[in-house]
Amino acid sequence: MQLLTGMYNARIDDKGRLSLPARLRNALATEQVVVLPGLDENHLMIMRPEYFEKDFSEPILSSPMAMLDKKNRILIRKLISPAVYVDIDGSGRINIPAQIRDKYSLPNKSEALLVGTGYTVELWNPDVFASSDNGESISDLAQQLFEEKE
């Protein structure tokens, strides 16, 4: 599976459709994607249905008893429940429901930013993305990850 990488400026048209850049469409290699809230709660994530169902959702829904844990129920409601399957049309566009776009400051006729993050693509309002940097350096983040792996 090809990784989803790169940063792309995009636009949401007057009908709420977002054109996926050709490179991302080719890397996704699918006719449908899943759109769901981002983990930082200020953007959306786009991913292949297979990844959403197996690698992403399965650990959260790992057992029939998963619903007995209060935090797990909340996570399911906030992350899995709002997910929508969206077709990629013949022109390479996806139509994200208005109520989801509006919640993440992505109205019709607006600029958008697509950020490839490996197995997912994040969909941001460019202004929100610009203000989301927490100031940590790549070096510090890499060091922290290295230390956690030891």
C-alpha cells in the first residue's frame, strides 16, 4: 500500500465538493473513502475503507466487551460514529456532508489544505492548520519517540 504523503492546497466548491489531487487519488487507489473527525479535534481525516475497518477501528472495537468501558464508549461516539463513507466521483471529487464540514470550518467556497500523514490524509482549514503548531521541533519529537521505543 502506497503511503499518503504531501501537502496540497485545495478548494471546496459551491456544492461542497473537494477535488482530490491526482497523486492522492492514485495513492488511495479506491473508489470510496471514509471521512471522520481528526484526532486533534480541529480537522478531518480521510482514509481507505479497509484501513478504517481493520487497522483503525478494530483495536477500538477489539472485543464484544469494549462497550462496557466508559472511555471506550465515548471514543466510539466521537470518532467511529460520525465516520461517513464517501464515493470518489469520476472527476476525483468527494462530497463531504455539510454538517461535518461546517463543524471543522470548511464551508462551501472555501480554501482547504490536504496533508498526507502516511495511512491517512488530514483535511484542514488552512488558517486553523497554521495556528495548530505546538512549537515542538522535529528533533525533540524524534528523540522522544526513540526514548519511548527503548
